[in-house]
Amino acid sequence: MTGLINLQYTDFLNRLKGGEKTDCPCCGRHAQMYHRHLHHNAAKKMVQLYRLGGAVEYIHTSRLIEDGETGAGDFSKGKYWGLIAEAENNWEHKRTSGNWKLTPKGADFVLGRITIPKTALIFDDRVFGFSEDHVDIHACLASGGFSYADLMRG
């Protein structure tokens, strides 16, 4: 029976990867594979995190929010590429710690040393693959009209 369930789950995931939108065979909820890009605002927040010392210590996302913003936006999606890591949550009444730090890979990305896959395939908050196309920090920022040099200068 376990083999049949694994086969059905594999078939389900393959259909999602192929672009099909369907109901989950386990819970019946709507399911689809999301194609996520590193949004220009998330790239901007990573530069801010770096400038605040986030390559060596955890920084609370509240320090990344500027006037007129209601939150850190898509910043946490950087975890899909392994660019940021969240501190352990030690609070029972909070869903997350809210404290993030750049990984070594994230610091390299912010400093323009590496590129990342342009698209991550996400289902159930897990990565199921990446595109072959890559982008660098400059391309991510430029898509929102941000200047890398200006952001790094502060």
C-alpha cells in the first residue's frame, strides 16, 4: 500500500510541476506549483540587511521596514534560494522569530559575486526545482528601478 501512495504522490507532484492546477489527493485543497522570482523589494531588503550587519548577526525584520511600508514584503522568500536563514523561534505565542541573517551564499549574492536561478518552483513552502536561467543582484534591483550603487552607499 505504501508503494501505491508514493506513486500517487509522485504523479501528483509531476502534474503540478507540469503546470497543472488540481486538488490535493490527501486533503482535497487546491494545489499548484508556484513559480517564484526574487522580487526587487526582497533584493533591496537583503542589501539593507547586509548594511545593518546581517551577514554576521540576526536582524529583526522591523529594522528593514521604511516609512510608508507595512511590512518586509517578500523578503522571506530569499530562503528558497538559501540566501537568508531565520533564527530559531523561542516564543510560543509567535509563529516566527522575525530575526533573519544572510547566509554566506546570501552575502555573496548581495556583493555581486554569484548569480541565482531566476525562478524557484514552490509547493507547500518547499522548493521542488529551479530554472536554468540565472540573475544577479543588479538585475533583481533594476527590475524595480533601484540602483545597486545607491543602495550600497546608503
